[in-house]
Amino acid sequence: MKTTFKTKQLVMLGLLSAVLLLMAYTPLGYLNIGPLAITFNVIPVALAAIVLGPVGGAVAGAVFGLTSFLQCIGIGGTSAMGAILFDINPVFAFIQRFVPRVLDGFLLGFIFKGVRKATNTYVSCAVTGFCSAFLNTAFFMTALVLLYGNTEYVRELVGGQNIIVFICTFVGINAVCEIASSTLITGAVGTALYKARLIPSGVRSSDS
């Protein structure tokens, strides 16, 4: 049984990584609005963390982060902001695009396990989906400010605002759409995966 479940886990990781690549290199993964883009790639990352735990979430996050960085140089699409940041400092661009996604996926594995101890599968999956989008935005913007805050490009974006106000207004509708879609879809798909026995049974027997 243990070997069978590990095989299922590896298959799921492969499938979710393939989904991430498909979404990254087609219009399915991004909806560009201004300098930022609404990304739906946080959903497979959340699902990987749910099914595979922190390590699986981190691997999926790494795939997401790598495809995001490659868009800075025009591979698999183009990120207007990413291209500018890459021109300023390519190493910082890699860190800003890659590390937040790995950290997001890693933490989601713990978040799902923690929340699931207190509630049912649907709620714990939905909360994980919410956190996936929220933390992705929070880590992404924090890295932007920390790494590029002293550059002319970011100073012009901030425009003298309080940094918290800037982040909230800058991400705006993008973050709201990401959080809403990730919460709803992750909750539904995660529950379906549980019913398909692709998620280990947790401490609660009343999951639904």
C-alpha cells in the first residue's frame, strides 16, 4: 500500500508539473493586466502541496518560479516587468521570480496539514488555495521591494506612497482574482482528489 501510494504521488507530481508547464506556455496560466499578470499557476502548486506535502509543494513552486523567470527573457511568453527587472539585475530577477514560489509551495504543505487537523478536507483545501495566492503575492512583492526598492524603476512605481499602500494598490484586482480563483478551484479539486484516495487520510474521520 505504501509503495502504491508513493507511485501515485510521483504520478501526481509529474501531472501537476506538466499542467504548470502547459499553463505557463499557453494563455491558460496568465491574464496580463498592466505591468502585472493574474496567474492561475498558484493552483497546481497548492494541489501539489496538498497531495505531496511541503517537498512536493516546493518542487511545483520551483517549476512555477523557473517558468516565471524564463518569461523575463521571452521564453514561453513575455513579462513586461520581468524584462525590465532582468535588464537591471538578472541575478536579482531570478531570486525575485524563483525563491518566493518555492517558499510558497513549501509552506503550503505545512498549512494544509495544520488546518486539516481542525477541519474537513474541503475547508483545508480551500484555505490552502487561499494561502497559495496570498503568499505568492506577498512574497513576490516583498522580494520586489527588498531587491529593487532603490532602483529608479521601482521608485517611480511607488511614487512616494507608503510601501504597504503601494503594494495593496499595485496588486489590486490581480490579487483579488488570484485569491478568489485559487480558493474555489483548489477547494473543489482538492476534495475530488481526496475522494479519489490521492490524499492521505488525515486525523479527522469526518472529512467531506
